Amino acid sequence: MVAHETALSLIQLGAVFFGLGLLGRIAARIGMSPIPLYLVGGLMFGTGGLVELDHVDSFIHLASEIGVVLLLLLLGLEYTAAELVTGLRRSWAAGIVDIVLNATPGVLVALFLGWGLAGAIAMAGVTYISSSGIVAKVLNDLGRLGNRETPTILSILVFEDLVMAGYLPVLTAVLASAGFLAGLTTVGIALAAVTVVLVVALRFGRYVSMIVDSDDREIFLLKLLGSALLVAGLASALQVSAAVGAFLLGIAISDSTAHNATKILEPLRDLFAALFFVLFGLSTDPATIPPVLGWACLLAVVTTATKVATGWWAAKRAGTSRYGRARAGTALVAHGEFSIVIAGLAVTAGAVPTEFAALATTYVLLMAVLGPIAARVVEPVLVWRDRRAARPV
């Protein structure tokens, strides 16, 4: 009996991995992020889908948790503490505009639907944060990394990442239905941890890097993964998000160690993160999507406009041309991995209704597809419009 269940688990898991590979190849062929396809794959094989996977739930759940840890760890590895401080100074004004314009629609919709404080705070994060992974890929694919507006885009993304370090503990406290004092304590611990890590990274980052570094790839990988899971677990035990713990560890690792860590962890991140998106799709019943489809489309339209306005305003302050402002605005439209991370935390805590997962899934599907398309077509559309306006009557 045990052997039979093991065989079924291996077959289902193998089918999941192979299917993800096919979906990823399709996404690469059509030049889009694979995240929407992973979500669709989860919808097809989860509750209410075509076929339910009932032998690999526990593995996918644990693997998805590791995926979140690796996503945030590699995000932290992209920045040094000095870069984060500099980015905060440069982009604080644009960052505040970004929060106000893009978190507000999520809050208003959640309150209108009667999802309470927990739903409002969670939906604020879903609609607020752009997908740094999708944005970076789009900028690279379109050859815009050297453009004048690109530093403005990146500074806004850095600010969003910093906001996440403070936002996730707040969300965790709210989802746990902690009292005011307990919630304030959790936030205080998180902010203190962020401050301590930034100071340690600025002054003693080389020692943290020395502890995890190794010339042997196998040892280096084991130390990296082990330290990430240890820090994430300790952070979670302190009622601070495990994702924040992983993010802070990534910041503390610097220089060549961070570069080598990124190279060695990227394949693992992609694997486990894919399972995270699948798990979120598995936990969403496709039958719950039609009732919230209109709200998802409304949020997509509104936040596309507000993200474009954010990028336009920030790029204008930096002295960028009209074309650069449009490129900056559309580059920020895409939402993806971190919106799903936030929604996943809310759904797992059981503090939001089932419709929340459906709305978040549909919204991210729309924005992950719409963002790259908008970034590609905005310049040709502006050129066409300018040429038409210049024609003699």
C-alpha cells in the first residue's frame, strides 16, 4: 500500500515538474513571464479543477515555503545596505506617491467587499508592489538597461522592496489577529531587526559573507540554504515574517559572495518558486473567479493608470523626456511574485474569505500579462501618434 502511494506521488510530482517545464517553454516562446501560466496550471489541477493532485500536497506546500524564502533571499542579495540607504534617499518622494496611488485601490475594493482590516491591508500590498523580476526581464529584453529613465525605475523598485521589509511584519500581526500591543511589539521587533541588519551589513558585512562563503560549490550551497532556512525559521518563531528574515540575510551577504550566491541559488529559486505559484493556483477554486472577474478588471485598469502616473511623475522629476516618462510608467505595471506571496500569507492564515484568493489570482494574471505588453507597445504608439499629429491637415 505504501509502495503504491509512493509510486502515485512520484508520478504526480513528475507530471507537475514536466508540466511546469512545458509551460515555461511556452512562456519563453511568446515572450512573457511564466507566472500566469503557472497559476493557470495550479487552477487546472487544484480544488474544482480538471484533475486534483491528492498525493503531493504536503511536498508542494513545504516546497512553496522554501520558494518564498529563496525569492526574498535573492532579492536581498541584489542590494547592499549602502545601496538601499542611497536608494531610499533618492526615491522617497516617488515611493510615497507610489504607495498612495497604488495601495489605495486595493484598500477601497477590499473594504467595499466587506473583507475587513486584514483583507484591506493584504489587498493593499497586492495592488501596490510591482514585480521586480518581470520588470528587470522586460528592461533587459527591450534593451533599456542603459536608458536615462532606468535608474528612476530601479530606485522605485528598491523603495518598494524596503517597504516590504516593514509591511510584511505588519501584515503578519494583523493576520494573526494580534491585539494592538502585540502587533506593535511585532512591528517593533521587525523594524529593530531591519535596523540592526543594515548596521551590521554596512560595518561587518564582510564577516557575514566569510561565514557562508566557500570555494567548494557543494559546501557553499549547503551553508547558504541552511542559513537561509535557519534565519527564516527563527524570524517566523519571533512572529516576524520568514520572508523578511530571508531578505535581511540577503542584504547582509555582500560583494563577490553575494554574486556567487545568486548564481548558485537561481535554479533552486526558479524551481521552488514555480511550485509556490502552482500551490496558490491549487488552493483557488476556478468557480470562485467569475464573481470577482469584474473587480479584478477594474483594479487592473485603475492600477495600470496609477502605476503609469507614478513612473511618469518620477521620471519627469529626473528630467527625462516624454518618451522616457511613458517607458518608466509602463515598466512598473507588471505585478507577479510578491503580490502572490502577500496573497498566499493571507490565505494561509485563514483571515480572508475564499474570494480573496480568486481576486488576487485573477488580478495578477491580468497584470503579469498586461505589464510586458504595455512596456513593449507604449513607444511605438507614441511615435505613431506624434507622426499623425505632425501631418499637415
